[in-house]
Amino acid sequence: MTLLCRPATEENGRYQHITPENAGWKYVGFEAYDLAEGETVSLSSGDNELCLVMLSGVANFSAGDEKFAGVGDRMDVFEDKAPHAIYVPNGVDVSLTATTKVELAVCAAPGKGNHPIRWIKPDDMGREARGEGSNVRHVCNILPQDEPADSLLVVEVKTPNGNWSSYPPHKHDADNIPHESYLEETYYHRINPQQGFVFQRVYTDDLDIDETMAVEDRCVVKVPRGYHPVGAPHGYDSYYLNVMAGPTRTWIFHNHPDHAWMLK
């Protein structure tokens, strides 16, 4: 099983394209685009709801009957700022025109049409530091479970060099609420400086999946199930954007019992 997806740029600027069909799962889709100033990209949500995350740059959006001008103000994912995002329900056509160079993430999962189009601004997003010592990381909740959506959960995490995150190892691959929820997940990685790498291991209790990857800038790691910690080597800061979805829109994780002692 190949869980690491390397960037491959297409004519429209898209360089990551993950669907339930090519990932071999049911819920999560993810795309990433690079757009030059003045370029336009058109998208259709189809059966999915979308969360369009302005990773960097500024753009004008048209979604259904709604228009949003000047979306974004962060010019690099490693700036100490939250991003801007646009939420779009299923069955809506979207276009955006870059007014600066833009890096865009398109997060997708099944939609039911229960929520309107909206601009999610940085002030609407909760930011927090988690962990201690070499386990400190900085989290921005872009579309958490207490904000309206049908399926999507979207969060970004910045981990200082030398630190670990998604750690101690945890999983969310059992539909066993209230003890654990089933959520597929993608990790879109950025590295600072760009020539660096991080390590990510994805593994199950029975080691049916056990893959350890050196993950480079703009790669995506798919997590269909299992534990999935990330380690950032000295000298290279880590950023990743997580997209999660499953049959129930709630994040309930289970820590690996061999490592849960760290949280006591």
C-alpha cells in the first residue's frame, strides 16, 4: 500500500489530487493548487461540501450567488497567522481569481446541503498550543466539529523543528462512539526550509499497515486507518493541513496503549 503522494503539477496548477476512488476509501477528497496572479480556477462541489483554504495569497471568490473579494492575507503558511477559508455546500459551482500568487487547498467530503456558503475568517478560528517539551505544536481549528458542516473536519498544525506531533500515537479508525470515531484523514505537508523533510509513520495494531515515510514539501500522506505520528528533524519546521471525514462528524481518538503513559 502506497500512502505517500508526491506533488505532480498539471496544466491548471493542481499538484495534488486525492479522491475516494484513487485513495480506496469512502469520504475524504483533497486537492492543492498553485496559481499565479490573475489566474482563475473553477470548481464544482458536486455531491461534496468543500472547505477552500487559502494557504497563502489573496483571491476573489464567486460561489453560487455569493461573491467574496480580497479573501486571504497570509503570504506563507509559516506566518504566525490563521488562514482564510470559504465553505461551500454540495451542488454549488465555485470560481476564484488570484489577485496575488496563491496556494489553495480544496478539502472535500460528502455534503447534505444543510449549511450555507460562508467566509470563515481568522477570528472565527480557535488557535491553541498543545503538548509540552519536545511535543509542543501549534494548532488552528479551521473547521472543527463545533462549527457547522455536514462531514468535513479541517485543522492545520505547525510543529517546531526537533518536535513531534500527532503524538503520542493515536488512531480514529473504529466506529465505536463514544469511545472512538471512524475518520479517514489526509496530511498535506509543508517544510521550512523547503528542502527538508519530516518523518511520518502510519501503522495498525496488527501491523497490517506499517509504513514509515520521509515526507518532503507539498507531499500528502493518506491515513486510511491506524496510528500516524509526525516527527520534525532539527532545523526544519513542519506544517500540515489535516482533512478528516467519516460516517459521523466527531473526532474521538484512541491513544496507543504502549505510549499513553506520557499523558499521565
